[in-house]
Amino acid sequence: MILASHLNLTLRDGYQSLPVLQDITIHIKKGEWIALTGANGSGKSSLVRTFNGLLIPSSGHLTAAGLDLRYAESRSAVKRSIQLVFQNPEAQSIGSTPEEDVAFGLENRGISREEMKARTLNALRQTGLGHKAGAPVSELSGGERQRLAIACCLALEAEMIIFDEATSMLDPVSRKEIFELSRELWRRGVTVLWVTQRMEELAAADRVAVMDHGRLVYDGDPRTLFYDSGLPAALSWEDSPVIGIGRMMRENGWPSDLLPLTEQQLEEALCRYS
Ligand SMILES: Nc1ncnc2c1ncn2[C@@H]1O[C@H](COP(=O)(O)OP(=O)(O)OP(=O)(O)O)[C@@H](O)[C@H]1O
């Protein structure tokens, strides 16, 4: 789905050149659910914006959804198959109702009115917004607005959806719902790149990529990242209480596949051995 090789991106900040991405090589396969993390300013958003042609790398090679993004036509085509859901729920809708908003994205795509209507209502139903199709967008909650952004991606039949800290402005219940929706879409074949700083979301991933100062510094499973890589300490990440307990468990001979990343995993591990 994404084949990035030795990507560099330099942006201008006044008179200064800022190396935002440095020598990034990553391969994301079709059908994966992968998490991307890193401190604020480490380059996560810049990286994912190169994947759907919003930012153009200064050098390196990038293929996304089978398109070579050196070419302007490829960059405009990739925006259809790889969609981004951003952090701010307020900033993503154009239409005055969800139905209008989703349909807006389908205009100029050579689709008949009937098909547009069917795709729109289907996408709204899949995201749990069927009953709000005609409601004013201004009356939707933050979680509903993120669902609407996802409905737009579905109507466009996106092959990959990139969630760029898409739940960071939501309450815990909506956050969990959007996260679960991303998992559901993934089970149905959508490739998902989930940008997050939340431990429980990293713990759910089979594969976690970590950015630091514009570089990709880790690409592997979350348990190895937190217990064996030494990276959290090198990046001055604070150990969560659960990881602290997990380290003690390891010193006491617990098998490494039971070392917990989340409170739930800790409870499960303790239940199994108590
Ligand atoms: N348009 C721009 N012009 C100049 N510098 C930029 C621009 N966009 C981002 N940067 C800089 O690039 C670096 C990486 O920013 P980016 O937003 O990609 O990081 P991030 O990891 O997504 O951060 P956050 O978690 O805060 O969203 C930062 O130093 C940022 O200030």
C-alpha cells in the first residue's frame, strides 16, 4: 500500500530550512492496521501527509496505492484511495447536513445521482449516522463529526484511512467508539494507519512505528518496544505504572508474552496466575 524509501522532507521556516523528515524507509502492506507514535513535532503528521500527496518529499522514493507520487497526476489520484481523518472534528465538514457533506465529496466523480444517494446513505449507516443524515452538522457532537469524516472516506471507497490523532479531542467514550470503528473497517479490508500517543491504542497494534526528530527510530511490536528496545528511556518517555509493574514481573520470571502494556492486560495476566 505504501512503499517509502529514503524519504526526506525539508520545509522552510522563515529564512531557515527545517529537516522535517529524514531518511524514512517504511513499507505498509495492504490490509495492515499499524500505529504511528512519537513526541509532538517529531514529524508524524508530515509523514502521513506525504502518503496521500498533501506534502511532496524533497527526495527519496514514494509509492502509495500503486502510484508513484513523483507525478502530480498520481498525487491527485492518491487522494481518492488514501484518505485522512484529522484531529479537529470541527474543521472537516463542508456541507450543512451529514448527507450533503458526504455527497459533496462524491461530486465530479462521474457518479449518477441515485448512486451518489445510495453510497452516501450507506456510508452514514456504516458509521452509525444513518438517523442523523438530515440533521444540521453544527448540532453533531465531536464524536459524530469524526464519524462523519469517516463516512466521507467510506463513500469514496478509500483503500486506506489515516487517522491523525483523530480521537485526541474526544471524550473517552467517543474515543473508544472511533477506535473500534477503525478496527471494524480494518476487519473489512481497509488498511489503517493510526497516529496516536495513547498507550492502550499502541498496545492493540501488532506493529508500531516510532518517529523522533524526523526519523523513524522503531518499527516492530509494542511489547518489544516498551520492554526490550531501550527506546522509551532514550526518548525520555515516562514509564506508565503498568510498565513499572511489568518490569518487576519480568524480574520475577514472568514469561515475556504476559508482560502487560495496559491495565486490562495486567488484570488478565494476574487472573491467569493467581
Ligand atoms: N508548514 C510548515 N512549515 C514549516 N515547518 C513545519 C510545517 N509543518 C510542520 N513543520 C515543522 O515540522 C516538524 C514536524 O511537525 P509535525 O506536525 O509533522 O509533527 P507531529 O509529530 O505530527 O507533531 P504533533 O504531534 O504536535 O502534531 C515540527 O518541527 C513543525 O514545527
